[in-house]
Amino acid sequence: MRNYFIAGLGTASLEVVRQAGVTFSDFNLAFMPGILIDEEQLSRVLRALNMRVVQEDVTGFDGVYALTLGPINPVVAQSAPSTPPTELRVQHDNWGDSLHRRGAFLKMVEDILLPVVLKRIIVHGYESGKTMGPRSDGIFRIFIWSGAFSEKGSGDYSEEVWGYSFGSARMWFAPSGEGIAIRVPENEAVIAEIIGDNLYILAPVAYYSFSDGPRIFRRILQEVAAELSLSPEQRVERDRQRAEAEKVRLAREHAESRVRYIELCKQRLLQVVEDARVRVRESEGVLEQVQGSIVVTQRELTGSKRKLEQLRLVKTAEDKRFAEEFEKICAVPEVEEVRMLEGKTLQIMTSVLVCRDPNTGKFYELGKFRIDLPINGGNVRWFNLTRRVDGLEPGMHSPVVDGNGCTLLFNAIQAFPELIASYEIATAVMLALQVPGSIDPNEEYAKYLDKWPEVAPAASAA
């Protein structure tokens, strides 16, 4: 009896297979995760997924064959004759010399995606990464190493993707959050996003130095094809499962970030304790050597010992205080998610922020932000995940945040180090949330407010 190995099935597809009563086993072939079924189950799998066998390959295991599945779309297929064959083609644009295997990439698009979208496809390859806004011109476009609104390096990344090595490539674009996300199983990082007829490959999968790039690209196309082929019922079920999985992921990240936040604050407190100990030892040494200043030194010694004892007493209650402070930050209405990164940076993911023009009273939508707040020193940065606008400078994240994510508000720059040094982290977060929309009508940047989308007052209060 033959056995078939099928890779590339996402969580939603696996659930559909389970509900169809298919018996399968988890299996890894050449470090690629997938499922193993016997030939009697194959027809049931194909019916459940509404897919067909595109390719069958021999493997190194006796009786095991690797299958590549492609989607079937009967409803669209009926209208296919009205589309001239010459219109169904795959082209490329801006494909630089340092990107490799161009022909192989285009062939994969032709084999996997063209039968699904049934539209002319143009593949845009950017060798240095480029932000490209979505288009709606009747052409399905694939942007390799690009984002709709974000900058390269702004997104989460994974050094391993579907079992393949991605090396040290960390310059992924951040998803806009407005489309359908394609996530990698290793850490749920978003590697691609579908926005209408635009597919954004957020990672540099075509760059010459990544030998596994073509395999990862194929897997992305398979995930996209499966996504675009879902029936309305399957899409509803998929969305439900993703929502549940997202709740679990956010709860896990929340718990992990909470622990890291507490540990980091404790480390800073322990450093203060250690500084007090050093001061005690220094004062004791001076007391022995300089009898002439015994009164002054004795006072310093007594004061340092008192401070050290106070810190010891306070330390027992610090875990609870830091935990409460972290939850206080998470409860701020404009905060959607809080992450405490390993690099000792508090990362705040916001809801849509707005600002008010003091001169006209009109409200303007800025967008969703990622705010990076270094706990151990460094500049606070603001990154707009929704849009960039040419204002006082090109590509600004807000009227008062330049293209590098730095604020133009000098007073705010001065305030953050003082707040963080005094453990007023929650206050620092509140200030950071206010910065993007803080407008002084007398400043030059206020003249460019109308370049941002205007919204009704009710929408600004939502």
C-alpha cells in the first residue's frame, strides 16, 4: 500500500482534514513538517480541502511519496473561458541582478498561484527592500521583500521558517494589519500578507545568500493558494480558529513579557542595592584610615546602612508592585499589546491614534504605532504601522515624529530618562502615547496636519 506525505497544510487545513474523519500521522521529511496518510485516505483529503494533486515525487522512504497539492475553484473555473489565455501570464518587474533563480520563482507562481487567482500576475523583486502601497488595477501583484506601509527591519522575524534556516536575516517588514496574515509556525511571525490583489512577502526570501529561499517561497505560495481557495464556511471557521489561537498567543506573550518586565526592574533595583553596599564598604575603609574626618564619615556610613536596610525591606514587596505596574500599562485604552523584549526594551503596540488641530478643531487619523521604550537607557522611538506621510520631512511617522522614529519634541526627549530612572515606567508610557499627536500650532510642522486623513470627532473618540 502506498503512503503519501503532504506538507504545507496550515492549522485551518489540518482541522478541516480532522473533521473529515481522516486518520493521519505527523511526519517530517527532509526537515519539513507535514502529515502522512495512506492511499485510501487520499481522496477524502482532496475532497475536504477542495484540492488536487499537482505533483508526485519519490522519497527516500519505501512506499512513501511526496505530494504537492494545488487548489481547485470550480466556481471561478466556469468563467475561465471568458478570460483570454494571453491575459493569464506571470511577469516580473524590478528584479535586480543580486536576486537569484528568477525563472524558478516565476515558474512556482505560474504553477501554484496563477490557477487560483486567474489574473495577470506581476512579481516585483526589491533587492534592498522597499515600501510599496497596495494597488487595485485588476492585476495580482507580488511584492518580494516589501511592505504596504512599514519599513524594513520593523517586523518580527524568525531564524527558522517551516523547518528551513533563514540565517541571520532580521530585516523583515512589519505587516499592516489590514490584510490576511501568513504566519510561520515557529514563532507566529508574519512572513506574508494579502491585501486585496496584493501579496507582500515581508522577508528577503529571494536574496542570493539564502539557499532555502526558493523552498520558503514555494511554501508561502501554497499557504496563499490555500487561503484564497477557502469556501465562505471554511473561511469563517478559519477565522474562528485564528481568533482562538491569537488569544492563546497573546496570553502567552503577556505572561512572558510580564515576567521579563519584573525581572528587569528587579535587576535595576538590585544594582541600587549593590551600589549601597559598595558605599558602605568604602565608608568603612575611610573610617579606619582617616580618623580626622570620623564624624562626617560615620554619618555617611550610618546613612548608607540605613538606605541599604530600607532597600532590603522594600525588595520583598517589589515583585508585586512591578507586576501591578505592568498590568496598569496593559489596561491603558490606547494599548493593544505590551511586550518586554529580551533586549530590555518595552514595546507598546497601540490602537489607532488621532490628533487634533488646535487652530481648526479638526481631527486627523495618525494610525497604529509601535513604541519602543528602552528601560536601560536609549532613545524612545515611534513607528507608524499604518502609514507614512511627507510633512515637515519626508516619510514622517506623525507630524512630530521623523522618518527615523525620533520625536521633534525636545521637552519629551528630556522627560523620558528622568521618568525611567525613577521607575515611573507607567507614566513614561502615558507620555509616549501622547507624543505622536501633541501639536503646537506655532510650530512649522503644524502646517502639514491636513496631509493626514481627516476623521470625524466621533471616530477620534472611538
